[in-house]
Amino acid sequence: MTQRRWLPALFLGLTVTLLAGCSTTRVVEGQVQSFSTLAAVPAPATYRIERLPSQQAPSFDPIATLAEQSLARAGLQRDDAAPRLLVQLGVQADAVPRYDPFRPYGPYGPGPWGMGGWHGRGWGVHGVWRFGEPTPLHRRAVSIVMRDASTQAVVYETSAVHEDVWVSDPAVYGVLFDAALNGFPKPPQGPRQVRIPLASPAP
């Protein structure tokens, strides 16, 4: 009887823990690299987004909105009529296979019919059916190119890339735009890591 009493309490505790985990803040780590010829934020700090032909569809509107929010946090203001800067956006999403450095050829060696490893080949359980392979990395990347509206010269170029095993929430793009604009208009030199929190959606 004693065991039966604590089992429901245990399940309740696990449920509360899982729900709490769903509402925690996730940290997105972006690999960022930026190049700038700006000494200060342009005056006036206005811009217009120049959409590429592939970005004309309404499906790109949410991405553009996230970018506009990040540009506003960087101190820039959208003004399509009188922009000081012309902004082009880039967005990429794909899956990257994970590589097992300990078993590059599988557990049975480098032969053409080897079965194991994260890139298993052949007819075994790690081969055609790929039961032994881990979840691929989901790669999300953004880029921003800014040009002087009067001279068309590129004055700022930046990109941010994030990879993890979870399916990315669309809000990840907003976090990556924030990461890409980190340090604007005079970012640190060279590649760097930028960690920005991403609040998980409510369950």
C-alpha cells in the first residue's frame, strides 16, 4: 500500500518537472562574423530593406519582421522613402549529418560493406535502415549586408550560424539577427560566439 501511495506523487513530480522544462529559457549560440567600415551609427539612422526576387513572396514577411525588430534594437529605423542604408537579408535552413569521429568507417573497418558509424553503409541495421544514426544537426543561418544608399558601397556585412539537434523554432531567426548585429556599428574583429537567450513558447 505504501508503494502505491508514492507512485502517483512520483508521476506528478515528473509531470511538473517536464512542464517547467518546457517553459525554461533556451540559449542560442551563434557563430558570428562581421565586417564594418562604419565609425559610428549613420545619421540619420534610417534604412530600407531591399528584397531579392526570391524574397517577394508573403511567406518571407515574418522573416523580414524579425529582421526589422533586430535592426531597431541596433538603433536603426525603417524609412523606405529616405533611407541612409540599403539592407539585404539572407536566410538559410538545412540539416547537417552528424559525424562520428570515433568510428569514421564503422565498427567493422573501412570496407565498402561496413555497417556502423553515424554514416553507416551496407545492409546491416546501421546501413540501409540507418537505425544506428543520431539525429542530424539542424542548421539555421542569417546574413545582413548594408550599403550606403548614395554610393551603393557596402559598409556593413555580418552573418550568424546556429546548429543543434532540435527542430528550430522560427523565432531562432530573430535571435540570429540579434547575434549578427551584436556590436553594431563597430563589431569585434574575427569570428566569435554570441550567446543570446530564446524564451521557449508556452506549452
